[in-house]
Amino acid sequence: MLKIDKTVECNSAIMEPCDSLNFYREEALRPDIVCDADFRSIPFTSTDYEVMDNSTDRSFLLMDANEHLHIATPELFCKKLHCPDTAKIKVVTIFGNTGDGKSHTMNHTFFKGEEVFKTSPEQNSCTLGVYAAMQNEIGVLCLDTEGLLSTSSKSNQRMRMLLKILAISDIVIYRTRSERLHSDMYEFLGTASKAFCLHFSQALQSLSIQGSANLGPAVIIFHETRHTKPLENSVEESAEEKLREKFARLNYDINAFSSLRYVGIQTSSNGSTDYNKLIAALRVDLDNTTVRSARQPSIIFKAMRALNKKFSGEIVERSINPFPEQYFTCPILCASCNRRCQRSMGHEGEDHLNLNPCQHQHQFENKVELCKVCYNNGREVIVTRIDTWTHSVINCPHCGEIAKTFKYWSGTQECDAIRTQTVHIWKDSNISPKGPSHSGQMVLDKVSYVCEALTNFSSQPTGVLKEWCADKVAPKYWKPNHEIVNCFSCKKNFDKTGLRKHHCRGCGEGFCDACSKHRMPVPARKWFENVRVCNDCRQFLLKHPNSMPDQEEQTTNDNTTNSQNHTAGSSNADASAAAHEETDVTVRKCGETLYNTISNVASVALECTKDIIKDTARPDYWVPDSEALSCHICKMKFGTAEELLALAMSNANERAQSPQRSFKGGDCKRHHCRKCGQGVCAECSKSRRPVPERGWLDDVRVCDECVSDNVNTTVGGSLSSSSVPPDNATPRTNSNCSSSGGGGGSQRQSEVCFLDDPKTKVE
């Protein structure tokens, strides 16, 4: 127990004569506090606030700072208010910063200056939590709340408590005593409006309480100044309109509030606050019942209890870092994960550094291989690979050859001697040019270019010749290919949509794949195995399996009743006509068998070999085909015309909300941009230009985004392409180039752009 020695009276003046120095010297050597017990630790932090009840004769603690209601039932709530449950009352709540005189304002506005809510001249706040008092003469429940901007360790929990009280209020007074309106007022009211719209309004509407308020409260901003003038109404705009414009400029939405009023007064240094304007504004809102009407005390309490129960629980309180590191750290960002360099500005001679892990992206090639032995010894050494046709040799600068992996015959092997690590790609100018590591893809591109040119040149003659050959082996009842312009069923144009023509084995008309996807025998046409038939023929053959669909009647009937366009063919056809028709079908069968056999052999022998070569020659920074399912720019899915049409029809309702480009016909093939490595369609990659930083010195495919980035280069952008320098070009260093590095292993690259290169312009 602590004992304080009070035997010495300290009533002497500040200045004392020299004779009294001996007395004070002896007094200084005497301990003034004597401890006769063991020292005990003092808890400086606590999980809960210390509950302080500053209730008076007419006010009581409704909710403490820990969000605990101190009233258990509606009956006890009415008893505390000294009013019957049949009374109709409105709730008026005051908010504001700590020390702005909220309790004093409520006392003078509703209770004629009587200290119903406790006030204090001390530095510590006297209002922790929410206090309630009843003004029975005008039927108003007054709520005094804890102040904002107080030195509280649970500011988030306090904010949630205040927002819940605001949600059940009819009128809100925001009290501020400042020369100008500060940002904390706009932030609080904007946050309250957003919370009411997103959470409290829905929660109040879901309550099965008759008369529960579900509309936002009316807000009165009571602004008191000393030396500056408050906002004034003018002919052009009122003070409320000025406030709404300010809220809009700060991106705060206050539509949740039923009304917004501004009451501004200027008080002299020696004068007292005039509350008459505030009282007049309150009378107007109290008499207004068009938006919010008076409610019974039990309804108010049940709504408050429901909100407090629904929105409760522990909140993680994160302290705000007062030291702004971004003011002094290096501004260079990682192009892959967008993290900032953690070193100080101007760290010359040191690589960029960020201890957080980076995100791997194929187009940046930011995954490196480290020697595991060196890594375990505390060094990060990047290994090199020497690729041959059959295997790869992995060499470490310190350990020599550490592994050998085979490519194809032994399957995919995970080497235990290396360790992969994702490094950062820093957006600065310290980039060294890389040699072309994808020469195989260059050869494939040249071969593909020649094949594409020959295909485009001979596509029309080849198509005509193919249709002519198909017509020569087609049965007599088939409609010729050159006469088929639209699908017989859905009327889609084959030339415009790029859909392929198919013949129904029953009626012989031309259909698209979607309208002739069924397979079944047609015995009357001598097709005894499952063959392609249209929808109408399928319905007819299900009813008459051995009959022949009549083509002539099908073409003469109306298109909207195609399901009834098939009738039974004549059963008295002569034997010669039947034999001739069987011969025609046999020729077609032989042609289909020969064509399918050649196609299957070609697909197995050529396509598989082509895929193996593509996978081998594919650059590492290209996004894999399994991940590039749609165009990176227009979001169009890759696939054939039939697949895209089916997808467009299934997503017809979502097309307006989807960023995907609408289907215009034809196949959508997958291509890779040689600069960023993303998968793009042909429409979004029409440009051709060199990409020397990737090792492409000839004109290659570049997507539209990379072309625009090359012309409109911005600070902090991705890797920018450059072109081959002419003889009179003036080189300059591109500040938007990126370097890769992180941890102990970094890769440096540099890029040179030329000001006078005409190839950098958009064509």
C-alpha cells in the first residue's frame, strides 16, 4: 500500500531566501512515497473500455462504449423514459467531434440549460457510449453520443456504434465548432449514408416490427464560428446546395438522408452561443411527418436491439502508420505484381529490392532457376540451360554440370538439383538486350506466313473446285452447293457467317451444323447407318422409319412450319429409279470413306507432329494455350464458327453486359503477340513490326495494345517495343523499360529507342 507523507506543508512562495536552502536539501533527501508492498504490474491496455456511468437524474446510459445495451426489455426502456408505451415519440441524436459541446447543445436546446447530460471542463471526455433522456413536453427522445476524434484505441468499434444509433434516429444534429468545415464531417456523414443504404436499410426492412423506420434520418449541420463567416444563402444557390456540391466533389453520396439543413452562427469571443436558429430548424423537422412519423418507444428499442445484435462482434483495430514510407522510398514499381521498391530514393549501385514474393506472369519471363546446393549454402546463383534436341544440360557457375534432363521420351522430369524462384520485373531503364532464344518459333512463323499467303491466294479457286468435286459424287436428290446460299432452316447466310454447308441425307437440302446435328438411318434413301439428318426429317423418320421425306413439298411449304413439311414419298417408284438412286448413294459413300480416311491420317501424322514442334519452339513468355481461352483485348472466345455461333446464342441475354466482341462470322483462331505474349485474335493483331527487345528483328505480329503503348508511351507502363535503327537515327534510353531481379538473383536488361524511326508510327 502506498503511503504519502503529508507532514510538510508546501505553501511557500516561488522565491525563497537563501536560509531555507538547508531545509529543502534535507527535504529532497527524504522519500516522499513509501511502499510497504510488492510491486504489481499495471495493465495499460484492455480488451474492453472501462464502463463509466455519468448518468444524471434525468438521463441514463443506454449503450456503453463496448456496444452493450444497458436496458434489457422494452418495458424497462419505457420505465426509464418515464413515458407509456402508447406514446408516440421521435428520436433526435447529436454527433460531432469530442470537445465541440454536444452535451451542452442538447441541454440548452431541449432542457433550457439544465444539465441533463453531464458536461465537464476536463480534458478527458465525459461521454463514453450513448446516453438517453426524454423530453416529454414535445415527445422527443434525446440521445447524446461519444465524440469523434477522441484518443480511443477502438475507433472502428466506436464508429460502428455511432452508425447504428444514427440508423434508428429521426433527426441527426452534427455539431461542429470550427472556423471552417473540416473533412471529418464530410467523411462521417458520407460513411453513414453508405452504411445505411448498404446494410441498415435492408436490415430494418427485414424486421417484422410494425412501424419500424426504414428511411434515412434528416440531418442538421450546426456550425458555430468565431472569426469567420458561416455559409450564407444567396440568390444563385443556398447553403445546402453548396454542401451537396462539396459532398459530390469528395465522392460522398448522401442520398440516404431524407433532408439536409445547414444552421450557421457566428459567436463573438465574449458572447454565448445562440441556439434559436437550431431550435427553429428542429421544430420544422419535428412537425414534418411526410417522411418519418413518430413511433412507440418499444418499436424504437426493438429496432435498436435488432441492429445491435446483427452488427456485432470483434473488429480488428489496425493502427494507422504515421510515417509515409512512399514519400522517401524508390518510386519504381514491379511490372508483374505492382509492388514498390523498398529501398530509399536514389539508391545508386544497388539493385531494386522488395522482400515480398512476386507473381509469375508468362509475358515477363520472371521465373528463374537457382542452384539448390548454392542456395542451401546461402548464395543465390542462377543456373544456365544448354538445350539440345533430346535433352537439356543444367550448369551452375560454381558447381559445374548439376543435372541432365531428357525432353520427350522420358516424359516431364522435375529436377531436384534446381530451385525455381519468381523475381520482380522493375520498371526502370536498366535493361540489357536478350538474344533470341526462340529461333525455332521464327522458322515456324516464316513457314506459317508462306502457307497463309498461299491459302489466301488460292482460297477462292480451291473452294470452287472442292464444291464442284463434291457435286459430282453427290446423289441426284441433293441440292448443288453453288445453289445453297442460306441455311434451309434458320436462313443464316453461309458466306457472311463462315458456317460450313451440310446436306441432309433425308431431304437433300443444305443446312448448317446446328440445324442438322442429328444422326439416324434413312433406309428409303439407302443410308442404313447413322447419317446426318435435319430436324424436320428426324421428326418425320421417327414416325415413318421406312418412308422417304418428300423434298418438293418441303421446299414449297412455309418456313415457319418446317416441322410439317415432310410427307411420305411414293411407295410405287419404279425399280430402275430406285437402282439409279442406290448407285448415286454408293458413289457418295465411297467418296466420304476415302475423304475421311485421308483426313484422319493427315491429322494424326501432320497435326500431332506440328503440335510437338510448336510446343518445343514456343517462347517461354507466351501465355499457354490452355490459359489463353479468349482474346486478351476483345475477349472473343477462340474456336470454329459453329462453336462461336452456339456460344453467342446461349449468351444472348448476357451479351449487353459482357465485354466480349459480338460474333460476326468465321473462325476465331488463336495467335500470340510477339511482344507481350498474350493470346489475341486476328482482328486485334493486324499490325506487323519488329520487337528487338524480344529478339524479333523482322516484322512480326503485334497486338493493338502493344502498338498503342509503343506510340503513347506513359511513365510506369509495360515493356515498350522499339524498331531497327536507321543509319541517321539518334538513340535515347527509354525510361519505361523494365528490369527483372529480386532476392539475390537479378536479371538486367536495357533497351534503346530511336527518335527518327518511321516504323514506330501507327499504320
